[in-house]
Amino acid sequence: MRRRITLDRLAVNVDRACNAYREARFDRPGHSFSPEEYKVVTDKKSYIGDLLLSLQADLRELTRYETDRAALKFPRVPTYDQLVELRRLVKRMRAEA
């Protein structure tokens, strides 16, 4: 049951992060962050930075319930492409739950 709750929360946070990246125009394929953009993304007080910290916390919690930990490794500052891939993985995991 806790795994399902964690997956649901993770799905919401991934969707919010994807939307925030789109609004900030970080959603171009292969986009690499400029120094200014990187500051926005890594700032814990920014909306995107807070979302990414929440994603990391959710992924750490999910590793308690998953045996395939390698699939849950995720960079601290992901690209939009990596967020989309995580969204696909979470949808697949939710469907299997």
C-alpha cells in the first residue's frame, strides 16, 4: 500500500516538474543548462528546485519497496528528456502495482 502511495506522489511530482520545465522553456531535446538556468534549477527556494528535491525524496522512499534499484537512480539536475523517461517508468510501475 505504501508503495502505491509513493508511486502516486511520484507521478504527480514528475508531471509538475515536466510542466515547470516547459514553462521555463527547458523542454528542448538535448537542452543543456546555461549557468543562469542551472542556478534556477538547483536553487532550493525556486519552484523547480523544490520539485526536484521532492522527486529525489520520493525516489529514495521508493527504493525501500523496489528490488531493481538501478532503474531508480536519477541525476540531481535532470534534463527534460530524463524527466519524460522517468514519467514513462513511473506509469509502467503504477500499471503493474
